[in-house]
Amino acid sequence: MRPELKQSIDSLVSHHPVVLFMKGTRERPQCGFSKHVVAMLNELLGDYITVDILADSELREAIKVYSQWPTIPQLYINGEFIGGCDITLEMFKSGELQNLLNIPKAVEAPLIKITDSALAALKQAQEDNDEGEAIRISVAANFEHGLSFDQKTDSDFVISYHEVDIVIDPYSALRAHDLTIDYVANGLEAGFVFNNPNEPPAVNELSVEGLKAWIDQGKDPMVIDVRPQAEWDQARISFAKPLAGFTADELSALKKDQPLVFHCHHGGRSKRVAESFRLKGFTNLHNLAGGIDAWAKKIDSTVPVY
């Protein structure tokens, strides 16, 4: 392995709390094993780093040498190699992974409201299920809600509603207090609807014209550029701050309700970064639609287009 490549891997696993080397990306896993681990991490974490080994053949072989592990995906936590898919999923099922990640959990069952129509649908589903499994409610770190049949575990809370037993794990329970579950039928379409007051506000799309108007009105949002240094060197918005320039302490000191506007080249990467801030409890988040490209073409022609 080239020393430069080893140094690059060292930097990745030491500077990010959770790093997953995988086939594909978090949004588009390219193998079943990577997909399983991503789904599990999404349950627990709003923010973690993935590295697509399919995009770099040299890295694909180097990471196996680096970890002395022959398969992909590979998970690192706090600089330590944890394992591949099977080991990670086993740790997840036992709760060992949650403890390692210091994931907070509830100490008592949450208050969950189930409407009459939802209760009737759940009761019918329970009667139709012949496997003897419980109805499980899950609330992932990104506030994706799920209903499924599953075996109860010793750590689950059990909530009874008129002959219908619901189970929920303590990590989901922390995000489920005052959750309301409804069942809506509209013609041929029907399904469960979740209303969760714990879910952070959505990231707003902000046009470049809107940002310009804010600046003209004297508003002072913090504009954060999520692009890497090479792109920053090519073009920049004069009042934006590079995300890479913030220390961990500076990020943690930001007020949760402070207006933050994220931008990248066209708006895709910055939207994902903004979503990670949303899951950290920030409530006034905006993504610059069209990114610096739109800003250069519509607002400030002195900014280079690349």
C-alpha cells in the first residue's frame, strides 16, 4: 500500500467518529451486505461517513490490507475497526453496537396515541398473522417510521391497546413520545400515517434570489460552503464560510435556532449536510437551491462558473 493512501485512510477513520467503507453510497448501496449495514446505521445515526470503494480500485484492495479483513463493507468507530456485515449486525441485535456508539435510550415506555381506525387495522393485521410475532413500531434516527411483525426482545417496551400489543425498542421509544398513528383510506389507497412532534423541522429550499434579498434586508444568516478545498479554490461566495474550517467545538457552540444556509456546487451535497444538522437538533436550516452555480449565473457574475 502506498504511504499516501495509508495516510488518507488514517485521516478518514481518525477524523470521523463513524466511517463505513462500502460498495456504493449511503443513498445507493450497490450490494446487499452494504445495504444491510446502511439500514442498521440509519436506525441509529443521523450523521456518519461512507466511502465508496467501487469508485477507487486501489482503495478497494488497500482497505482490505489496512484492516486485515477480506470483505466489504467495513465499519470503523472512533478509529477502531469493528468488522464486516455479520459482526456489525450481531452487535446491533445484542445492543453492543448501540452502547459503543453511546446511543441514548428511553427508560420508560413512551405515550403513543393510536386512532380508532389505526387500532382496527392493527388488530386485523395481528389476527391475520399466524407467526405469533408482535407488532413493532420503530422510529429511526432520521425519523423514518416503521410498522412490522417481529419477535419481542427482553429490552423492548410492551404497550397494550385493547387486545393489541405493540412493542418498541428503547432507542425508538426516545423519539416516539406523543407520537400519533392514524390509518387513512382514500379510494384504492390506504396506509398508516405518523404524526411525530419530536421530528425536527424540515430543511427549507432557499433560492439564490431569496438569499440575496435576505442580505439586502440586513439579515445575517450563516452561509456554509460544504465543498472540498479544491472547489473552494476555484470559486467561492465571498461571505460564505467553509464547513471544513469549523472545529468540532465551534459547531457544537452554534445555536440550534440560528439561521444556517448550506451550499455546494448545485445543491445536492449541501442538502445531505443540512439533513445531518437537522438530525442534530438544528431547527432553522436552509439549502441553497442550485448552489454556487446558480449564485454565479443569477446574482454575482464575478464568481467563476466551473
